[in-house]
Amino acid sequence: MTTNPFIESYVESSNYHVLLKRYAHKLMITGVYHWSKPVREEQFDEARLYCRDHHISFKLESFSDGIEEDREMIERLPAFHLYVDGEYALTFYPEQILATVVKDYIITYLDKIPKPKAKWSFTLPTISFPNFRFKRKLASSSPD
């Protein structure tokens, strides 16, 4: 028995959106441009709008030799860096579709990270009862 391909694609895309919502706060995309050349904003607009719609941090910065990711990973400009929890993950370029790059990274790497299991322990709750103490009446002795 086969299932409807429309339903399969819907389930797959909804799973991806769940993962994207789960990991979006950990992602940051940085657009890198050459400082002496004018910036064509349409190259960065698609990424900026995608990040805004999916609650991913986005920023632009000029190419710097002092930054290791810029110096070692970029082959040409403009380029984008993807950071996860502030750590460099990968570099991609404007001709690559941003949504597929993020989707592939989330499905390939982030969803495979084992989550620490909480240590299970069983404890019995302690029950305490209030101590009811009766006031004792003292017999008064009168000197009659």
C-alpha cells in the first residue's frame, strides 16, 4: 500500500519546520562583503528576509584578515557564514539557496546530536502530620 505523495511531502516539510523552530535560536548567519566595493543589497536581501521570517540572527560585516573564518574558508566574495551557538559551522555563497543550506545542516548535524538523558531516580515523598498538642489545664490551688 502506498501513501499519497502530497501527504508525504507535507509530513516531511512539517518535520523540517519543527526542527527549524527548535534550532533557530542557535543559528546566526553573517553576510561578508569586500570593504572597498559597493554592497549590492539584493545579494543579501534574500538572506536577511529569510532570517527575519524564521527568527535567525543575521548581520553584515566586511571581510577581515583577522577573522580566521574569513581568512581560511572564503574563496570569493560575497559569502555567508553559518554559526551554531557562536561557533563557525560552514561557509556558503549567494548562488546557493539559503533555505536548502540551512535545512541540510539542521537535518545532517543538529538533529543527530544526542541529547543528554536525565538521570532517573525514585524517591518516596515524605509525609508529615501536624503535632496536635492539647493544652493542659493546671489546677489552681487557692489558700482557702
